[in-house]
Amino acid sequence: MRHGLLTLVGPFAIAAAAASSLTARSLGAQAPRTPTKVSPAPRVVDGHPDLQGTYDVATMTPVERLPGVERLVLTKEEAAALEQYEAQRQVKNDAPLSGDRSAPPVGGETTTGKSYLEFLERVGGGVVGGYNNFWLAGGTQLITVDGQKRSSLVIDPPDGKVPPMKPEARTRNAAFTAGGAVAPDASESAAAGPPGAFDAPELRPLAERCLLGFGSTSGPPTLPNYFYNNLKQIVQTRDTILILNEMVHDARVIRMNAEHLPPTIRKWMGDSVGKWEGETLVVDTTNFTSKTQFRGSSESLHVVERFTRTGPKTLLYRFTVEDPATWDRSWTGEYPWNVTDEKLYEYACHEGNYSLGGMLRGARQKETEEKIKN
């Protein structure tokens, strides 16, 4: 498993920008098939399906459908072309660099990528580049559900896009950043920010402070990372189910057949309550805190997740997000979790957040230099 602290921007917030760098052609012409068929699963001692195991969720399929991609389901030819390009890019990136190679262009690399992951890596590294390919494991396959190669995780709305944010939600989020803080769910780097964004540690995003994984890898909803640390582990008992995420150290504890906590009790990953509906584990999460703000959501965020075994080595994860204070309608996505024999290792992250102190000292030095200059 590859590890590293890559400097990057939030992958989901730039999906539309990524699309502009792709080949300008319309993709996909098929309609989604009937819902996934449930596969008989082994049972745990209480008789419910056994979902335990370690899963790899690496994929090159974005959360939202990119501009120019009209359908959820890609043709075999379209999917093969995208996957072949990504595989060839990985081979090229893994190749040794020549010791006598020429210097990079002045100002750094400015070319745009031709795939979603390539674009994310370019933006994440900035014009000077980030970690080399050894540290990355973004995935070389599109997600496959019911034998279909999908162009996005989002399946509803039909256009594969997260609904537009309400004006009042945009105003709410603007007021939050106006106070100097960066959005809590921003990426590790979040180099750009409002004035005063580097005035104190508490103003930096949670991922940068190694409190939660960026891009909602912790969930709910729990999403792919697109860079590295792609594993999720499920541990199951009669009364609780644990979901451990390799990205950072996030562990969700789902209380089975319980009542939600009082609304006065708020939790960073919400209050998750589970129940079984036949072969499917249904998890209902409320009681979120404003300290997390998934995609600018409010404390009214409500997430319903469904985990269904679809094969001996496959689990289908489906999530529905609603927040009447943020979006006019709910939206739903799904993607497979694939069983793996790889080990889930500790992600040490900053190991004490030493670099955060360096960032703040650098901000103070910059302010001093600007005062002297002026």
C-alpha cells in the first residue's frame, strides 16, 4: 500500500474544471439496468449477512459526471479507451527518470491532464509537481455495477451532478469563510483561503490538521480518496458495526437497532444507527456538527447508506444525501467495494503536526516581509 501526505485540492470541488481538459466528446449512450441482484452471503452468529473484511475502493470514476459525458453507463469501447489511457499513464509515471533530463519549464508544469486522475494530480502538485507516482494509488479502473461501466458515482439526479446549492447556503458558507476560516472539509493543502486563514491552527481545514480524511473518506457518505489509502475495513457484532478507514485514522461506530441521540448531542461523523432490511445493512446518520460541513452542508445533514453483498468479493455501497438547508432535493450515489488481501496500515499523517507549526511561522514571516516592503 502506498502512503504519503500529498499536497492537493479537494477532488470533488474541481470535477467540472477537470472535464475541460478531457477530450471534448460526448460519452455514453446506454441506460442503467435494473437494480443490483443480491448475492447470498455467509452469516454471522446472529444470522445476518457477514459483511466483514477489508475492501479496496480505488477507482478513476469521479463522484460527479463530467461535462461532455451525457450518460451514466459507458459503452465497452469508451470505457476501454479511458482505462487504457490511465494504465499507460501509470506505466509512464512509474518509469525511471533520466539523470540528464532537461530542466522543467520556467514556472513549472502547466499542461492540462487528459484524464480525471491526471488532472487531480496536476492541480494537487501545483505547477511545480507533487509526490512522484510511487506514492499514488488512484486506481486504473472505472467502477462496474451490474456489469456496467459507470461515468459517475452519482446516479440521481439523472444528470449525475450534485444539485446546486441554495442561495442561503452559499451565503451561510461565505459568512463562515469571511471570519478567516477555511472550509472544514477542504483538502490537505487549501493553499488559497480568506484573509487570516493562517492566523491560527483552528482556522485550517480538518484534513490538514490530520483530524479527518479529506474528500469525505471518513463519511458519511464515505467516498473514494482518488490518491492513496483506499482501504476500508468492516468489523461486525450483534450490537455494533465498525467501519475503519485507512485514510487518516477515522473509525465509525454504527449502533444497531438503536434510537438516535438527542439533537443537542452533535458528533464529527454524525450519529449512525443501523438496522437490517433483509440482506441489506441500512445506516441512518443525523446529528452532524458544523465542524465538518460535508460539501458546505448544515447541521441538518441526513445521510442514509445501504451496504449489500453482491458477490463473494463485492459489496455495493449506496448513499443518499439530503439537507433542506443546503440543497433543494436529495441526491444518491453508489459504487462497489472490492474485497482485498492487502493489509490496512496506520496512517501517521503529520506525526504531531510539526509541519502545521512551520506553516504558521511561514505566514508570520511573510507578513513581516510585506510590512518591511511597504
